[in-house]
Amino acid sequence: RWGRAQEVYSEDPVLSGYLTFMFVDGGQVGNETKPKYWQAAACCKHYAAYDLETIPVDRYHFSAKVDARNMWETYMPVFDMCVRAANGAHVMCSYNAINGVPTCGDPKLLNGILRDQWKWPGFVVSDYDAWANIYRSHAYCPNMTCAAATGLNAGMDQEGGSDLAITQLQAAID
């Protein structure tokens, strides 16, 4: 599965991808008088390999062990349809890490796949405090300033939730 069970259409990544495309494309369509303006801006979430709440550990500390084939065959088809095919307005990176790297601090996921490979023009927002969790729960960084810089350099645009990470951006730049 590409996301938590209550947030997906099916366990089949191809079927879920097509249904996601139709939902996002339909929701973002303009109206008759202003067809270029969206009625809504869709969020493609939770990017990526995020499918648990508390078992075997809580979602804030979980690191999914995912090989390349499983990533592209199981987790990425829905995001491909949401981001590239339907041009979803934004992507929400998830609480978990993948292979030890928090998703909100992973330049391969954010800048690499979304922007460089898929040429996606949207913005990336963290799940509630997931940017701050690069430091707080994953201990991927030694402090919040490092977490702020890591997220920004990976491709984060907006912190969802509090402002724990973004208030450290000036210190990260200095």
C-alpha cells in the first residue's frame, strides 16, 4: 500500500493511481467562466512508504525498509499519477523515514524525484511537525538548526503544524 488504509482507494497501486488521477483532476478543474483557475488545490499525501500508525513502532520513529523495485512498483505509482498526470498542487511528506532518511529531509525524494525527474512545479509541505521531526523523533540531525537546513536543502517549502523548523532557517543560513 502507498498510504494508510483509510486514505487509499485500493491495495492495487495501479487502480489507486487511476482513481487518484480522476479525483485530483476533477477537483482541480476550473469552472465555465474561468477555466484556468482551479476550484481546489489537491495535496498528494503522505509521501512516501507511509502505511502505519503504531505497529511495529509509532509513525514518528518508523523507518520503512524499501528496496528500489518495491518503491517504484508499490509506493510510487499513485504519486506519479497524482503529481505528474493530474498535476497535484502540492505534496505532503510523511512522518516516517525510508531506509534511515526522514522523508521531509530526503533530497532524492523531494528535489530528485519530484522536481528533477518529474519536473513538478508544485510545493512540498510537511505533515504536522514532520520537518521538525527530522531532529526531534528521527534524531537524523543533532539540532533543530540542522533539521531546518536539511529540510530546506531537500526541497521543503512549507512547514505544516508549528514553526519549530522554519524559525531556525535564519540560524541555518548564518
